[in-house]
Amino acid sequence: MNFHITDIAHAGDRVVTRLDLAANNLANVSTPGFKSEHLFYATAAINDQEKDKRNTVNTLNFQETKRIDFSQGQLGKTGNKLDMAIEGEGFFTIQQKEGISYTRNGSFAVNKNNELVTKKGLAVLGESGPIKVSGTSVEVASDGTVIVDGVNSGKLKITDFKEPDKLVRVNESQYIDKGNAGAMKAEKYRVENGCLESSNASAVKEMVDMMDIHRTFETYQKIILTLTDLDKISVSRIGKLI
């Protein structure tokens, strides 16, 4: 019976991971540029040696993969000229203290050095470095060119990836490339000024998923309790026979 309990316990671990992801998605339904993340499964046959190693009677190996849904969120007007949204492919390129990160969150500001920065103070990069915003009138063209008081102040560096699934999330809406995502200059995009991209997480979907996850977890708990009771009965009967 312990084999079955082990299998159910492993399944319970997967349910907990699903719950964590759904809760994080739900918490970020209002975060600009946020991309929801879900758990996917693949199966593969396992041999007898591997079954013994895992203490299982299962003939299938369930492999979990977390995947970020990079589909476009809706664009909403804010009227703030420092708010920007990408329609199409690509990410804004951000200078971290160590290295580069990428985001779809275009809620920007200007720091004391008159540089365009994220709300956390990180520099938003143009094709030639940080973007200077030292005037009062800011306009951003659809190709990402920033015009300050009628003067070209640089073009936003919009980066796309051949394999965005290989990007690693570092916070709610920022990602890093560990060198295997295939960074390249974005081509199929438009920058919308005075807009922000909404989160693509659905509050309704995540709440429904969380209810389903709770039901599944309760079912696993009941199965484990039943199997444990059966184990106790078996041990008791064997003891009487002895």
C-alpha cells in the first residue's frame, strides 16, 4: 500500500505547485505587463530500476514544466506620456545593477538625472544607451523613437527572442535571458504612447482553477487516509494470524 501512498503524495506536491502558480497569477491581475504561468505535464515510461528507486508501482513518469503565457494583454489608455505599451512582439530592455532584464511593463518615470527609468529606478535602454528626458514635452513614435521638446532623444531598444519560453522570470513582470533564449532585435511591434498593457491573467479563470485545485487536493487527502486505514487493518489481521 505504501507504494500507492507515495504516488498520491507526489501528485499532491504537483497540486501544491499548481496552487502557488494560480495564487501568484491572481495576485498580479492588475500588474501591467504581467504574464500568467501554468503547470503542464508530460508522461514517459519508466523502467523497473527507476520504479524501485522512486518507491512506486507507476509505469509512467510525470514530468512537470512551468510555462509562461506570453500572449498579448489588452492595451488601455492612461493619458500619461511616460506610459508605454508594446503591441506585438518584443520587450523593453532594462539595465539592472548586474546585467540586462526585459519587461512588458511600460510604466516609466524620469529620475533626477533626467533618464527614463522603471518605477523601481532601473534605466530603460535605448539603442545607444539610457534615454535622456530633459524636457517637458514627451512623445514616443510607433517605432519607439522618443521625441523630447521636438528633439530626437533616442530610440527604445525593443528586444525579441527566438525562444521566449527560455526566459527566466525574476519578478512580477521582468525576465532575464541566460544566453539560450535567442535574443534579437524586434521587428513586428508598435509602441503605443500613453498606454499600458494589462496583465493577461484572468481573475475568473484563476479563481475557478483554485477551486478545482482545492477539490483535487481534498480528494488526494481522503485517498491517503483510506489507504492508511487499510494498512492498519492489514497489519492488525496479520498480527492475529501470527
